[in-house]
Amino acid sequence: METLTQLKKYSAELVDLHHTLALMQWDQEVRMPRRGAEERAWQFATLSALVHRREVSPELGALLAKAEAQKDGLSVEERALLRVMRRSYDQNSKLPEEFVSEFSRLTSQAQMAWLEAREQSDFAIFQPLLERLVALSRQQAEYLGYPAHPYDALLDLYEEGLTTAKVAEMFAELQAPLVELVKRFAGRLTPLAFAEPFSQPGQEQFAEHLLQAMGFDFSRGCLARSPHPFTTTLGHHDRRITNRYAPRSLDFIFGALHEGGHALYEQGIDARLAHSPLDDGVSLGIHESQSRFWENVVGRSRPFWQRFFPELQQAFPAQFASLGFEDFIRGINAVTPGLIRVDADELTYNLHVLIRFEIEKGLIEGSLEVGALPGIWREKYRQYLGVEVESDADGVLQDIHWSHGSFGYFPTYTIGNLAAAQIWEAYKRYDPGFERTIAEGDLAKIREWQGREIHGHGSIYLPEELLVRVTGAPLAARPFLAYLEEKFSTLAG
Ligand code: ZN
């Protein structure tokens, strides 16, 4: 078993390198002065190229082949390690080093251009970089290969086995029922509006309080600010999240619950998987199921606020002292077709994702030009959500993903929403007294169940395999649509 020991050592070094890159990324988004961007881009390019060289080395190829030949007698974890390393080795081997380095340098520049473009609400600033990123992503798809559609190659990077056809089928099942639900419930629940601003320290404190209640371990993670909230892993005992704070928005609550859901997943991975490629969530879709579970299924539920509303009132008397509980619950669940994906309610959210899916598919297959995006964006928002896009900042420039070169990422959000509802059904079978559990603030009971069923396994099981183990069925639209129907008809009386 000497081969396996060598392979584990090799993979542990790769994990170190990736966590170092994550630290550079964290710093870039949280703390780096803007003028540091150019040199940081070169640092990313240099380090990414070195990491890539190690990821495709003949030494690693030989070790993998040798270990695979001696598979008998390996544990479930060891087999999973071989599977995960084989997948990443094959993917990386298909990409030339110059490509990896160029892609990394370009995305680093593109993030700064995107920030500036969004600030000035001027797509033209971002357009040339986006054009090059789209061209590189199309090239990437050709390097990687795909079963039927070039976009398949990119989807598979984020959700193993996902294809354009599967995503199209998922949206075909969702679109009509969602449009129908939006029609029924839009405008029937009054959104909250705040005359008095929330102080930033107050927001930070309350967000921390909720994270503590969920069981986020501050000795193994921290909370910071960034323009676009995210969760990242710098080590087995270092899982970080960011949040954003606006004066008159409840983003600080739902952002914290969302990123907290991601972080609980990461912090819940079994210690025996530490320092290995299995010490990671299995896919973006399953990851998003955990964040949406806490943000929406738990975090926008009546029992959750039976527990926390009195504290919210106490923390922010000017905003909540005279607001009734029912108005609050209806307000945080108000259905309002809008322009911004991250602000979208549970009914309209997946229509925002559908628009991005259609656009990305067009960009990658070459049927859509980057220059046409602002216009296409306006058209689709009018058609699917009935809203008028007034500016690029609130339109085509609102998401950071394309500046990261992430095409194929968005559909995992919808997978996460569906999986969250399906996992919720499984949890309710386990804990029929769930409403009381939540209302009494016994959130550890939920976290421990998730830990046993999902988090602890890290990347040992394939996403679909894991979902079947937890819920007894592969991903389906039915539990999500049933959850929405029940929740919103109750809310609207
Ligand atoms: Zn998320």
C-alpha cells in the first residue's frame, strides 16, 4: 500500500496549494487595495500554472494508474479518493498550461473591470474582457470534450454528470408551474420597507448571533464583509464566510443564513477526510441545497421567527417594535418579480436562473454575441418576469460569475433549490415534530441530522448517489413545487 500512501501525500500537497490560492482569492475580494489587482493577476497566473503542472505530472499519472490496479481491499474512502483524483487528473490533463495561466490572468483582470463597469453601470467597460472569457470558455469546452453540447463540458465542472439536456428538462418541468404560482401570489404579501436605517455594527452583531445559533463554529471560521457574499475553505479548521450590509435591507440576515448553510456543510465534514480532496462539498448543487435550506426553508419559516423575532425587535426597535409578527412573516416572503437575482423571492428566483442558462447556452454554442447581451437581457426580463431593466448595473452586470470565467455555474442554484425541498421532506420524516424543534431553537437537532446524512461524507459519494441515500429518490421538481404551493397558499390565507 506504499503507492496509496504516496498518492495521499501528493494529494495533500495539492490541497495545500489550492487553499493557498483560496487565501489569495479571499484577500482579493475582502481586503486587497484596488491597485493591487494587476500584480495579483500575475501572482494567480504564476501559481495556477505551477499548481497545474503538479496536477498533470507524469508522476501523478503513474501513481494513480498503479493505485487503480490494486483497488481490491480499499476502503470506501480510498476508492472515493481515487475517483476524485482521477476525475481531476483527466480534466486538468486536457488543458494546456498556457491556457490555464491565460485563463487565470484574464479572470483576475476581468473581476476588476466588472467591478468598475458595475459601478459606472457601463457594460462597454466589461465587454472586451467578457468576449475573451467567452472565447476561452468555448475553447475550454473543446479541450475537455462533451457528450452532445459544448456547454455540457462546463456544466460538468460544477455538477458531475450534468448536461444541457438535463437542465433544459428540469426547466421545462418548472417554468409553467412557477409562472402560474407567480401570477397567483405576486403582490398578495406586502414587502417590508424600512424608513430607519440599520446600523452596520448592529447588523453584524445580529448576523453573528444567528450564525452562532445555527452552530457555525467561530473557532474554525470567521465572518467578513465583501461586495458579493461567499464561503471559502482555507483549511479543515478554517472555513470563512462573508456577508454584505446595506442600510435598509434584510440581506444581513438572509446572507448570513445562506453562507452559514454553506459553512455548516464544510465545517461538518468528518475529520478523517481532513487534508484530502474529499474534504469538500460534493458538488455546487448539493452545496446550494444546504445554503437554501437554512436561508429559505428554515430561515423564512414561521417557527424560526417565533424563536428569533423577539430578539430582532429588541436589537432593532426603530424598525420592528411596532411591526406585527404576521406582517413580518408575510413581508420576508413577499413575491415581487424584480430585477436582481440575489434579492429574488422563492417563486421568481429560478426564472432568473433560467434566463442565465439560456444566455450561457447561446454564448457557448456561439448563437449569441457578447455585444448583444444588454439587449437580450432586457428582452428576457420583460418576457419572463414582466420587469423593465433600466440600467446595466441592475441588469447584465449584476452577477460576478462571468468575471470569474464561471459559465455553467448558475443552473446549480436551481438544483440546490430543488434538492433543499427534497431534503426537507426527508428531514420531516425523521422529525415529525420539526415545527416545535425549530420554534424552540433546537437547531442543533437539524444540524446534527444534516451532519450524519450529508456533511460528514464530504465528497465520498457522487451528488446523485448522496441525494438518493438521504431522500430515497433522485432529484425531482415535485417536492419543490409542493413545498411552494403549501407555503404560499398558507401565507396568503
Ligand atoms: Zn450559495
